[in-house]
Amino acid sequence: MISFILRRVFQSILVLLIVGLVAFSMFTFVGDPIDNMLGQERTDADIARLRAQLGLDQPFPVQYFRFLENAVQGNFGISYRQGRPVADILLERAPATLELAFVSGFLAIFFGIVLGVFTALRRGTVAANAVMTISLIGVSLPTFLIGILLIYVFSVELDLLPSFGRGDTVNLGWWSTGFLTWSGLKALILPSITLGLYQMTLIMRLVRTEMLEVLRQDYIRFARARGLRDRAIHFRHALKNTLVPVITVTGLQLGSIIAFAIITETVFQWPGVGLLFINAIQFVDIPVMAAYLMLISVMFVAINLIVDLLYFAIDPRLRT
């Protein structure tokens, strides 16, 4: 067990180094940040002085290893656009994205498992067929179109929910939350549904497929022959064995929720790190872009590590 954890941690660090190298090398081709930071009255001396100040006059390997060294210490440099430490900017924007991802992930997992079990146990009924038909919307339509449709129906036509922004927030130390205000909760509804709908339908269909496969196994027939009640068979035996592949996909989807919140945050103008990344691309703010991708990579790697460890808790066969 310990050797497995150490091996996975080593692999995770190697992945982060590779991602950091790819991301940092890509950003050298997106444009020159000096063009956006200095006005038209700039001189060659001003350009040279600013390049030296930002470290852009150094060779690429020196810039990359300096970035890694500072990133390990939590220092991602100074934003070219705002002139502030990138770490402070991320701390300001992270609560919005994490709360949106948490609500979206909870909705996706809860309704995905519940509806997946329901459609498997009630296969062929009108209700199950209706759920499967409606779920095609979440799989077929792109995220931005779902967001626009929700805005049109619930914000424009019905005027029930806000179409942009985060609403009122409450500061709890460095964390700003919208869970404690009514407008903040209302503002969460549409973007969380938009972000979590695809993941919910994917989890639901996977749970349904795996549940139907497990219900055909011999040990389920043996459990029925022993006289166990349907509730015990379905939820104690079938569902538990269904969750092993579901956990893999669910873990990846939770990482995708955070990584691909960019689209949802752009549609709803949600003040999170995704919208910050889009603005950073427009202004060639390399420190912000690099820090964002490294942050997403760390989350993906951490989620995958947690998923691997959950296998041991669910499937005892893996412990040997």
C-alpha cells in the first residue's frame, strides 16, 4: 500500500513537471506581453528595462526553472496586466470557481447515481424511458448553448434567476462565499446546472449500464435464491460493485468540471479563475496563464490519486 502511494506520488510529480514545461513553452508563442504593457511612446530603452525587470531577457530554460522554483514556494510571479502577485489574484477568484464546481459536482454525482439506479431498476417503464430521452439533451448540446437556453428561459422570459454575476457574497476571512446570501444562492443555480448537466448524464448512463450488467451476474441470482430482499440485493450487493468503474469516470469528470468551467464562467460572467484565464489570454498575461494551468494540473493529479485510493476501500480484491 505504501509503495503504491509513493509510486503514484512520483508519477504525479513527473506529470506536473511535463505539464508545466508544455504550458510554459506554449505561452512563448501567444504574443509579446511588452506590447500590452507599454504605450506607443515607448522607447527601446523602456522595452529593454521592462524585459530585464520581468526576466524575459533570460533563456527559456532559466525562465522555466525559475518559474518552477517560485511555484513550489507559492509564488507565481507578478501579473503583467494587473501588476499584482498572481497568488493573491488566484486566492480572490478561487472561491467562486470552487463553490461553482462543488455545487455542480454534487448535483452531477447525486442525480447521476440516483437516476442511473432508477432507470436500471425500472427499465422499460415510461418514466425510465422519459429520463433517458431527456438525458440526450445533456449529452448532445454543447455547454455554452445550454447556458444560453437557460438564460433565455429563466432570466429573460420568466425573470426568475440572474443571468450573470455571483450575487452578494459574505467574506469569511480570505474566503468569499455566496452560500450565505439569497442572491448568491440564486446566482449559483443556472451556472451550476449548465456546468454539471453533461457530467450528470454521463454518470447516469454509466451507472445504468454497469447496474444492468451486475444484475445479470451469478452472485445476484444466488442472493435472490437465498431469499434476500430486493433492497439488500440492489443497494448492498449490486450498487457497491457498480461503483468501481463509476468512481474512475466520476473522478475524471470532477476534474473536468474545474478545468472546463471556463466556458460556463464566460457565458455567465462568473468571477472565477476560468474567466480570469480568458482575460489573461487576451492580454498575454503569461504568469496568470501558467499559474492557472499548473493549478488545474494539481487538481487533476490529486483527484486521480484519491480515485486510485478509493479503489482499495470499495474493492477488497485490490488490497492483495
